[in-house]
Amino acid sequence: MASTLKNIVILGGSYGGISAAHSILKHTIPDMPNKETYQVVIISAAAEAMCRPGCPRALISDGMFDQSRFFVNIPKQFEQYPKDSFRFVQGTVTQLDHNERTVTYKSAGSLPEQLSFYALVIATGASTPSPLFSFNKDEKLLHTSWANFREALSSAKSILIAGGGPTGIETAGELGEYLNGRAGYLSPKLARPKVAITVVTAGPRILPLLRPSIADKAERLLAKVGVTIIQNARVTKVSPETSGSESNIATRTTVYLDTLEILEADIYIPAHGMIFNTSFISPELLTSDGRVDTNPSTLRVVKAGPRIYAVGDIASAARPAIHNLLAEIPVLSANIKRDLLLDAGVDEGSVGKERVFVEDTKETQLVPIGRSKGVGAARGWGLPSWAVWLIKGRDYWLWTTGALWSGKQWRKEA
């Protein structure tokens, strides 16, 4: 007998997917007529979620964070809800058919399976060029990558990081302080670092989303932990070609720049850009930069048909940033509730107005530089180093993730 459940399928098990699931379970389904007919289904390649912003520090050693808090089991976070209201599927989504309203996924060691959806939330996020910074496949690959990196780190004398954004700069700062220590208060730079660490950035300065004075401060802090910046240079080729990838995470590498300079490094870390996880989505639903074409106000994927939404890095509604995602979730939940109530036959005058998302475009970015320093701004206000440490640098947001993973963050319908 075919299932009569109305599946609200969520693709992705990180910040966006878990948050959307909690919010829908707490604030959408309870208000539905025949609420027992709805089920939230998360499909995720990994059975764990992690504090992903902490990877630049966590990759050094398991001792950097409490591992029981840094990684959490996704299904356990949803044991609080009625059994039939939630289902977790560990698998990789291989196809979205938005016309037939089905998703196809494949679990390890099994044949592809198909699941019909009544509503769909796309929250698959992005992967990184290096497997050190995200679940590019699953938790197993991440742990293997970290183990191989740590083994090579113990004997490395030179490290080259490609990318002057937050990931590259945070990684340089963490490795610099861990391997080299920090210069004294009166010294502008570390005179004789034990390990030569170089950051190559394509732009005229690092951290391009922050004002030049803050980027300059970051450079000064990096110099004090033995990090050198090469500006206006782009990596055009590395040899071996697989250097920095999951198959060759840490090996002696020759790095070729578009300035014709050639560098050598014991470890090469590609930390530039992100790869949006949209390979399973029809190109007609994507923007030119590879993200899902999402209504910036309602978070609906209008071209895909009714009751299909996108949030987080994957959505074109806002630039990828955790503070934008957290603002998206209440809007998503409210608009899903409205759409489901209308489809259930509830009078439009009784369901209220649509909730509207407005991206916060003010200068906001916090970048720790090692264990005790950092630079950044929040809502257009520059922050002192101690404030960056207090908010983010002391544990890379680990102080916030417990409430988010457990759903306490979404206990109120904001």
C-alpha cells in the first residue's frame, strides 16, 4: 500500500537543514489540519553535523575542541519529536525531478532509491576545494583527511595556502601560532619562524569583504605568527595535480603563480572559494554562479513549482554567511506554514501575510587570527581584537551550536 504521508523533504544535514527541520517540526506541522499526515525527512550524506567554522583550528588536533560537542549525531537531535513525524536518511542525493516532485538518493552499498515529496527544502550548502574544511562526502573522509594532514604537519617546514578569504586567513593564523608561536608585543613580525607559512591571494588585499584598515590589521597580526602574504597573484597550476585534494592531502608541492613565480611547499592547502552542491539539480533552476535561483524575499524556488524552497549557502537570496542563514529560517518556516495551510484548504484571510526576508548587507565578518587575536566588524561597526576573540575566536561558535543542533534555538516562532 502506498504511503499517505505528505513528505516535507529537506536536503542537507548541516546548519540549514537541521534548523529548517526543527523549525518546521515545532512551528509548522503542529498548526496543520491532520498534522499526523505530515513527515519531515532529512536526507544527508553524513550522519553527523559539526561546527564547520571551527575546522581551521580543529584540523590541527582533536584536543583543540571537545569532540562530543564539535560533532553530533543528527538522528539523536530529533528523538524529542513523535516517532512518525521525522525520518532521517543517510544518502547522497543524485537527482531532483522538480516536475515529478521526486528526489533520487543513494546510500552506501545499496541501489538508488526514489522519494516523492509534498514540499522540499534545498539546504545542501557547499563543499570546499580542500577536504579539510567540510563534509565533502561524509564524516569518514573528513577524519581521514585530518589524520593524513596531521601526520605530514609534524615534519613540514613550509606551508602554502591559496586563498585570502576567512578560511585561508584563519587557517594561516591557527597554524602560524601553533607551529611558530607569536612575536612579542614590540616586534612587528616573527623574525625566525620554525615553519614558513605563505598565503597567496588573487586580490590586492586579504579579507576583501572587510574595509582596508581591518585587512591591514589582519596582515600585521599574521606577520607576528610567521605568515607571509603574496598579493595580486593567482595559483594557475600545482604539481602533483592532486596536491591538496582528498587523494593527496599533504605532499611536497610545486605551486605556479600567474605572476610567473614558482614556489615550493611541503604542504599545499587550497582555501579559495566554494563548490555549491547542486550537481543533482537541473541547470534551469540555477543562477550563473551555480546557486539555486531563490526568491530573495520569500525563499521559494519559483521556477521549480509549488512548495519548493532553498536556504543557506546554496540559495541565491543572500551571500553565504551564518548570520544570514539564521535570519532565513523563521521566514522559511512561516512561508512553508502559509503554503501548506492554503493547500489544505484554509481560507487565505486566516493564514496571515507572507513573511519577508531582508538580507543584512552591512559589513559583518569575524576572523580569528590564532587563539587570542582577531579582526572583524559586525553590522558596520569595527570590532577590537578582544571582542572577536570573545564572540568567535575562543571556540569558533561552538558555544552556539548546542542550541542550534538540539532545536532550542528555534523554540520560539520568531
